[in-house]
Amino acid sequence: MKQNGPLGIILAGGLATRMGGGDKGRLQVGGCSLIRHVIDRLSPQVEQMALNANGEPARFDDLGLPVIADSIDGFAGPLAGVLAGLDWAAEQGADSIVTVAADTPFFPQDLVARLSESATGQMHPLVLATTPRTGEELKSGGRSRVNRHPTFGLWPVALRDDLRAALQGGLRKVVLWTDQHQGREALFEDDPFDPFFNVNTRDDLARAEALLR
């Protein structure tokens, strides 16, 4: 059956090396796992969701979501998760997906709408979320005035075979591929804090607790 809007894909395939490995999305913030915060935030924005994760899928049975693994051998980074999501979306009859990271509990509640709006007029909707680059970041970041958040994007099913070929050819950097296909950017404000703040360390976990309060 044809799907109207983009489907949601939660990217949880990272190695979590800075947290000692394991499923980072299971870490608790405010008495609730990171991944549950993400599900609750994304579910009102999409009709269907799936979780991209590798290893034994049964460990996520409690979430009630389809679990899709990377189809590219080895750890190929977030683009492999995007590809897995695009292949799954094609099976559901969808034209696009929106990806979010499993360790980012405060992403915008209008993420999908804003990404979709920014894609207006594109033959293949391809948009990354960005926030302003300010202060020291601006001085050290070259000419770019924005931070691109490559795990938060709108991706077209129509380009999945192109992405597969790029990954098989060794491409790993998200923005290299999106730039090749005239990808756009959707700018989100970072006041009072960056909504794409993600939990990489124990200090980040403490900060997330504080932000939730």
C-alpha cells in the first residue's frame, strides 16, 4: 500500500565506544530509556517506524518495532543505516524516510514537517538538519555557518541503489553523498540549547538529565 508521508527510522547501529559499547539507547534519562524518549518524540510525526540495529534483534522486542540490520558488511556508519531504512521503506510502498539518532532525546517535534517543507520542489527529497554555527565554532569551522547533523535527514527511496553502490565503493561520509545529489539543509534554532545534542559520554548523560528537568 502506498504511504503518503516519510517513514521514520531510528538509527541505533553505532558502536557506542565512548560509553564502553552496548546499546546506548538503553541508558536511562529521567527514568526512561533514551530510545523510548526518541520513539515518543518521533511517533506523532510519522505513520510507521523501524529501528536500525545490528546483532540479535530479539533484544528490542519490548519496543514493538521492526528491527532492520545493515546490509553492508562491516561497520559502515550511519549511511548503512540509511540504506537499510530505504530498503525497508521500499517494501512498505513509501517514497522517503526520515532518520533520527537513538541517543538524541530532544530533537525537534516538527522535524519531519520542517525537513519535508525544505524539500519542496526537489525531484528526490534529500535534506539534512542543521543548526547555526556560532562563536568559537564559527572561527574554527571554515566558511560554513551551520553545523550539519547527518543522522537527522530526509532521504529518497528512489536513490537507494545509488547509495548502495556508493557504500560498496567505500563511501562513508554522509555529506559527500548528499552534496553529490544537491541535498538541501533545514535550519533549526539552537536556543536555549542544541536540539540535536546527543549522549556520547557519562557527562552527556548527566547533562541530558539536567535538560530534562
